[in-house]
Amino acid sequence: MKRSLVCCVIFFVFALSACKEAGWKPGIPLAKGKLKIGVMYSTDPFRQNSGLPYAHGLGVLEMQKTLGLRDDQILNRADVNDMDPLSVESVIRDFIAQGVNLIFAASWGYMDTCEKLAQEFPSVIFAHATGYKYNDSNFTTYFGRVYQARYLSGVIAGMKTKTGRIGYVAAMGKQNSQVASGLNAFALGVERVNPEARVYVKVTYSWFDSMGEVAAVRALIGAGCDIITQHCNSAIPQIEAEKAGVFGIGYNNDMYDAAPNAVLTSVVWNWEVYCTALVQSIIDGSFTTQPYFGSLKDGLVGLAPLNKNFPWEARTLRALEEERQRIESGEFDVFDGILETNDGKRIGKAGESLSDDEIKGGINWYYRTVIEL
């Protein structure tokens, strides 16, 4: 009896040890076949033009194809309410119970819950999109210099507007640096080619609010805006722009199909650039939690092709290419020098650029040419 009990204990210890060895450990390569990835989204990633979820979902699919992962190695959860921490935590715990060792959390509102659970589950990697928090072991964050592409889209808008009034549907107000930095970069691009133009912003206070986005677009058009762009997770602003007979500039993915008679271009994400690199680093044991902040030059962010349904003046194409080259060469990075806010403050220093940390978490102001509705 004692011998049997001892054997059971020894077996249990070895089984537990083997289980631990099969999990992820910092600095140790994890065999590709042992990877199991959970991806959570605030809306359906497979519904076209659903914004960041759709663009990110395409990126994960491209990563899977590139690295040759099986379908059963990737679990997707849609409609995880990023305003409900208990729901977010429940989904993450369910992922981990199913053996997930890498979680992509593709919404700003998942950040704090990821930070909390990363401490509880040190053998699981948490990768949070769009935020700024991370730790030194298993919690990282990833975003990109989308403000560079926003700036370029501002150049296009500044050259195309006839009224000198351009509308911006914003999911969050200036307390959210992710949204505010993109809006300000867009305004700077507009100003570069059209100093007299102004950017009007209407905030919905939701990443996805159909009725709120419709109301925002109508308010902006009512204010005289003849181009509508956006930072929200649907193509509704572009569809409404088309209905009203004005131009639009999409976001997250190419929104041409949603409104081909309005969309000039779209500011797009190519998330596969990051997702593929991250998963490969886990496989080869080189993973670190150093935050990723990809750029126009990296290919993480960019512009969709210009809409061929519309005529494009040579001067617009020339200005767009000149500004793109200035950014990609490192000569210019949008938030350079002293910037004046719309409430009279001065931000930055002559001869310097705002730091990455400031851009990701400290831009809580609007540029001087931005008007709040």
C-alpha cells in the first residue's frame, strides 16, 4: 500500500514537472506545435469594415498562414465588452483554462485587466493592442505610429476640401491620447498644405455606436464640412458621407467597398507585421516585453490606394509623396518643434520631437486648428 502511494506521488510530481516544462518560460524557445493563441475583440473581427477588430483579424490570419499554425491553435472571441472588466477577465480565464499561452487583447479597454492577470499567470504572454502599460516578464503592448499615416491623410484632405472645413468623428475625447494624437496629426497634415482650413471634431464616446456616428456625421456636415474622417470601429461615417455627397477618409482597413463614391483613401493597419514577429520571437525564445511602436517605414501603418473614381491633381500627388519621404527618411516626424494648442498652450521644444511616451500617453490636447462641436 505504501509502495503504491509512493509511486503515485512520484508519478504526480513528474507529471506536474512535465506540465510546467510544456508551458512558456521567458528566454526559452516554445515549440510551434505547443503554441495556443487566444484573440479577443470588442466586435466581430470577421465582419468587414468593423474597424480595428476586422483589420486585426486579417493580421492574425496572415500570421497564421505565414507561420503555418493549425486552426485549432487559435481561439477567437468576439464581442467582448471592453467597458466591462468582469467580462474581459472571464474570457481571459476561459482562454487559459483551454491551454492558451499567448493572448492578443485587441482593444484599449482590455489593458488594465491584462495588467492584473499577467501577474497571476506568469506562464502566459499577454500582448495588448493600442495601450501603454507593460511589465518586464510577460505583458507587452503594441501600437504604431499611425499618426504618420494620419498626417498624410490630412495632406490629402487639405488639398481636396472646398469649404476649408473638415470633419472628424472621434470615439473618445482629448483625454484619450490614442485618439487625440491621431486627430492632431491629421490637423497638422491639413495645415501643411492648407493653413486656412480647420478640422471640426465630434466625439461619440464609444468605439462603436451606430446612432452616435450617424449623428456626429450629420452635425459635422451641418457645420459645413465637406470631408469626413474618423477614429471609430465602423464604416458608418463613410457611408453617411456618401449619402450626403461629401468625401470621406476611412480608418483601420480600406473602406472603399463600403462607400466607393466617397472614400478618397483610408488610414490602414497591417497588423500581420507585428503579430508574425511576436509569435516568431516566442518560437525562437527571443521574446521581450519591450513595447512595439511600428511605423510607416515598417509597413505596420499606411494609406490605402487612392480612389481612382476621382481625379487627382499632380500637385496633390506630389505633396503626398514629398511628405511621405520626409517621414520615412527620418527628417520629420509630425510632432516636431513647438506646437500650439486650441486653448493657447504651447507644447514641445524647438528642434525636438515629442517622445514616444508623450505621443502614446501624454497628448491630451487639441492642436490649434481643431474646433470642438
